Amino acid sequence: DTGVSQNPRHKITKRGQNVTFRCDPISEHNRLYWYRQTLGQGPEFLTYFQNEAQLEKSRLLSDRFSAERPKGSFSTLEIQRTEQGDSAMYLCASSPLRSPNTEAFFGQGTRLTVV
Amino acid sequence: AQSVTQLGSHVSVSEGALVLLRCNYSSSVPPYLFWYVQYPNQGLQLLLKYTTGATLVKGINGFEAEFKKSETSFHLTKPSAHMSDAAEYFCAVSGLGGGADGLTFGKGTHLIIQP
């Protein structure tokens, strides 16, 4: 399978705990995006990497959230001191670096439940 | 700022009937427009996209959409609905810059197919 892979698929955590999600993009894709999707809403942009550089962060990304993409390959999204409002589906997407803009390929997401 | 409005959070059609899902956008730059489909607990799959050129775009599974600049619309249609089309559909827009801003999604339309 050469699609975008996300792990874990589901995560249940207690409020106040830290969680980390992993995304493995399609291997030749330079761009990697994280989105958050809450129930009944469309995905909302969180952050974007081009290779290993984090080029843009949404104001939705509070200081409890941090994302990395070491060596421009896989990416991790960490949430510290989780809150119930963090419960959502976290989606990762990747796309190649070319113009014109092309579609982003999405993983199946990690569903986080904070109890 | 870019935004996407999808009219109707739920649309119900009979199997074999025309499917019409509405999408209006606002963008300060010429938009790139996308329709994605999401099945339960899955990531997003691209149906079709408009970047430049022909304004009538054909996608997978018999779907098509027409970009109408004067109406700032990108409605999704399918001549004959199939039970397997039941899913959540998202319209999205991105500006120039090759996706650097990420995608801005509408809130989605849940398509229900009646037998």
C-alpha cells in the first residue's frame, strides 16, 4: 500500500495526558499537511510542512500542539495536556511539490477521544 | 480570505435520481476547487478538481462539476444516484501558491440515497 498511513487509528486518553500521532506520507511527496475534523464539520487546516520545514501554522494550533517532520519523511503531531475539546479526527495529507496545485492525498485519520 | 459554503447539510435522493450538491466559494485570488468524498471513519478521497481550462470537470464514479466564475459556484452533479454514493461530500478551495495555505473546506453535505 503506497497511500498515506496514519497511526494509531483510534486513541482514547484521559484529560491532561499527552498523545502523539504519526503520519507516513506517500514517499515522493514533499508537502505534508495536518487537519482537524470535529463532528459535523469539514476538516480545518492546522499546519503544513515542505520537506522538513514547517512553513505555516493555523491559529487553531495552540501552544499545546507541536508537529515535527524530521528528515522530511514521516511527521508526528503531539498534543500536550489534552483537553476534552481536543477530541476530533486528526487527518494527515500529502502532495507532491509541483504546479499547478494538485490534490492532497489523505490518510484514514486518527480519531482522538479525550475522557 | 477564502471561504466555502455548502447549501444543505443533508440531501436525500432516490436511487436513480439526479444528484445535485451545491457549493459556493469566496476567494481573493483565482481559486483551485475540489470535491472530496468521505465514507464513515475513513479519510477523504478526491472526486474531481478544477485548476484551469475547461470549466466542466469530470471525476470518478460518474460525478462532474462546473466552475461558474460569475456565480462563484462549483456544484457537484451525478445523473443517476447509486446506493454506494451515500457518504459525506466536501467542497474545498485553495489559492495560488501550490497548496501552501492548505485547503479550506465547507462543512459538508451528507448524501442519503433512498431505495
